Amino acid sequence: MSGSVLEVDLDLLANNLARVGAAVAPAELMLVVKNDAYGHGVEAVVARAQREGVRWFGAFDLATGARVRRVTGADARIFVWIADTPDQVAAAIDLDLDIGVGDRRLLAEVAARGGSPRPARVHLKIDTGLRRNGVRPEEWPEFVAAAATAERAGNLVVEGIWSHIAEASDEDDDIARGRFEDALRAAEAAGLRPRWRHLAASAAAFARPEFRYDFARVGAFCYGIRPAGGPDEAALGVRPIARWVAPVLEVADDVVRIGVGARDGLFRSLATHARVATPGGLRRLLVVSGATSDVVSWPGAVVGDHVTVYGDPERDEETATSLAEMIGSIGEEVAVRVSPLVPRRYRGLR
Ligand SMILES: *Cc1c(COP(=O)(O)O)cnc(C)c1O
């Protein structure tokens, strides 16, 4: 192992949650914790968020949903939107998860499994244009009719109607929202009265009130990851909760070798672009190799010094997003690549 550590500040998470919660109010905040809470560690993040009053968690898959449920106990609502096999559906109902359903086959599966001991909680997904999954508008009336039948039979409860949007252009998002409104009307005509309508993730929820509905599913901003090419952290009122710190392993000739490399999750393409924060100031990263990375030396560098690969923009350090911008990626992609073998060290764990 290279010896790098991801320091995660849960007090900063709490601040971000308060900020995001206030920004999307009166809509509720669903904290998205897929990909091990964007690399920060599901268990610690969920435990703290629950203490901060977060009641909804977006877990993506069943495995993550089960991890969240172990932390929260019965109180929290946990939304999964990838439950494919009959076994996964049965497990999701067993764990009292809210299940995103975006096709007829899955609806039939959930209806067949739900009812005993309890009806399945489902959120019906309309495809508003992303074509990732979700029911196409032309098939929606038949879909909501089938869901209403299953609801009347006591096999499931339609808790929500939802969709996911690109958040790449306002025009496309407006078109998607129009389709979403149509879908809500059709669901109502079919006799459904879902409590939770949800459409937006971080960007649209912040910028566009009419996209918030009953809750906003927010990941990135809660972790202080700003959008590539978008407003900065100060404008958003959030701060990155993680700092990736790596030790100096070797000082030789003009090169200092630090312990963070491709194997631990840094993109090789960042070499020569990224700067790391060293005790001698910002220094350019020259090579990202398998196990270690090389930076130019600074006067007096010694083995045991530490450098920051990404951290706090207020301290002029790179962030997951500023690194991502150098290679045409997004901050989330940088954050989730930090290897699970890199230890997470928490502040504010209580
Ligand atoms: C990842 C994800 C989100 C959260 O997106 P952010 O931009 O990180 O806030 C919300 N909804 C769905 C369906 C997602 O997959």
C-alpha cells in the first residue's frame, strides 16, 4: 500500500447537509449514497446524516440499500432504483426499501412478491428523455393502470413518481419536466395519489425551484463536490468534505516520490496537469505510476512529509472537480476512484 489516507470531515458534511436542506426546502432532501457514498464511506456518512435529520437515502442498488438499513435501523426511508432479479426484489421488500420501478416486467415481479408481510413500496419511473431506463410516455397510461390495479389488490403502494434528467441544458430539462407533468396527470387519472414526486439531482434542485417537487435527490453537493465548469464552492455554500493526503516515500535527485498512484485511484492522465499541495507550496505532479506518483521536489522535502492531492479550495488545494476539469471528467468520477484500500479517517465521528 502507498500509505495515502482519505480524511473525511463529517462536521463539514453536517454543514453541507444543512446548506443543501435549506436550499431545496420546502422539498425534502434525499441524500444519495451510491458508490460507497461517493467514496466517502456509506456507514459513517449515513450515521452522521441521520443524526443531522436526514430521513431519506438514495442507495442505487440493493447491496448499498442493505448497508444503509443496517446503519439506520427501521426509521429511515431508503430508495433503491436497481432491483433486477426476483431475489433482489424479495430482499428489497424484506428490508422495507422503496423500490424504483421503470418497466412492466419489474412491476409484475414486485406485485407478485409484495403483499405479505407488507405491500412493496414503489416509485414509478417515467422516461422523460434520458432513455437510461424508465417507462416511455406512450406506454405510461397502461403502466400506471397496472400499478393502480396492484395497489388496490394490496400488493404494493405507489409511494412516488420520479424521473432523472440530464441537467445539461435548461431547454432539455424543461422538456423533460413537461413530460414529467404529463406523467403525473396520467397517474392521477389512473387513481394513483403518490406522496412523493421527485425529479432533480444537485444542479437542478439548487438552481431551479420548480424542479424540486417533494424531494431532491442530492449527492455531489452534499459532499462538497461542485459541478465541472459550474459555480464554485463558495457560490454554492458548500465545502469538500474529503482531503486526500499522501506521504513522501522517497526523496532522490530532483524528484520526490509520494504514495498515491493509479492503483489507488488517481487517473494517470492527471500527470503533468495536476498540482499537489506540499509543505513547500504547490508542485506539479509529473508521473502517476502503478503504486506511487512523482512530484517535483521542494527545498527541504523529507520522507514523512505529507502532500494533499485534493482538499480545500480555500487553501488553494485542488479539488476532485478541479482535477476532473483537467481531464474532461467530473468530480464524482475522481472521488469514486479512490481505492477502497485507501483508509478513510473520520473527523466528527460520534
Ligand atoms: C446519482 C444520482 C443522483 C444524485 O446526483 P448528484 O448530481 O450527485 O446530486 C440523483 N438521482 C439519481 C437517479 C442518481 O443516479
